Amino acid sequence: MKKLMTIVAMTVLLGCGVTQAWDGTATVRDESFYVASTGLTLGDWTTVQAGTDYEVSGYAITEDFQINMEYQPGILDSDIANINTYLFPANAAFPPDHTDGNWTMNYGDNEEYVFNISLTGGCTIYEYDGLLETTGGSDIKWTVTGWHQTILAGDIVGNSLVVVPEGTYRPFLGSPPVNNVEIFDGNLDCEVLAYTFTGTAADIGSGDVLGVALVPEPATLGLLVLGGLRGLLRRRHRV
């Protein structure tokens, strides 16, 4: 039994790791260019890209913000790096095909993004490709959208705006490339698990600052798993 539990422990720990990056780092958090994902600062109700096919209304996001993608199978590490830095000025630590930009956070065009919330759910999910607009389910009670692209959406659980699907960027029904940076297909695993707030969800609006809950680092996950397995082994030993 002990041998079996050791194999299970190793398997679970391996599953907790993040896909190894192009330069050998185990997580985006180890990169020299890493900037932690941030919360959101909300302003007045507004309409962005007014008068165009990309028009969307909601609470303005008034400050630069960051959303990091995780390294993951099927997506080039260099593409993840480019998204996380939005083509930040190249240095020796970047992938060879990394090009220059000038943003501190990867959403420096925050003025083009809005936050929506509905306590009953059914928020609209906007998709850039074909300008599709899909009514979300009862668990889609908030969205972050810009350029007719919903980048995060989710449910309200306690004092958290939980990302649905969990830790998923771009909750599209389809899976198109979006622009010259987001050139992958499908969803992406991201660092943001939820945005947090104080008070009641019904009061969220202009002037509020939402906190952020991030995916635990792989080392932390490993410790949690080890702790749980050790507890299980102790209980089995007593039996």
C-alpha cells in the first residue's frame, strides 16, 4: 500500500506542475518580464467603440490591467510571452521572435474595455470573429469585454467574481485567432481565478476597485497535495 501511495503522490505532483517554458522556467511567474495579474478599477457607465460594429457598453475600466496566460500544451511559449507582455521591449531573456512594444501592462488600452454585471446571469459573451454575440447561461453574471471580444466571464460566489470556465481566458463557443498577438485557436489557461469585492454584488459599480485571486504557484499546489497525502497515509497507518 505504501508503494502504491508513493506512486500516486508522484503522479499527482507531476499533474500540479505547469508546462515547462521555452527557457526552462517552470511557470510564467519565474520569467524576468513577469508582472502579476491585477484587479480592475471601475469608472462610469460608458460605451466603447461607439458607432462601430465593436460597440459595447458597461462600466469603464479606468486603469491599465494585467491578465497573464499560463504556459500550456498546444500553444507556443513565445506566443504566451508575447501576450503576457504585449510585445514588451525585447531583451536577451525573450524568445527570438519577440518584437518591441511600449506597454507596462498587457492591457494598456484599458479605456477600450468595460465591465458588465447581472445578478441573474445571462450576460452577453462577445466574440470578435464574425462579431458573434451569445447569451451566457445563468452562471455568466459578469464579463470583461473590449473590441467586441469578451476576455473573461463568470459567476458570483460569495464575495468573488469567479472565472467560468475556471481559469479560462476567452470563453468563446468558437475558437478563432483574434489578432496579431492572440494567434492561437481555442481557450487559454490564465492566472486569474476570480476578482474580489467587498459589500454586496448588487452595489458593484462606478468607483469600485476589484481585487484579484490568482492560481497558486506550482510549489504551493505541491505542498498542499503532499500535506493531504501525508494525512491520508497517517490515517491509513492508524487503521
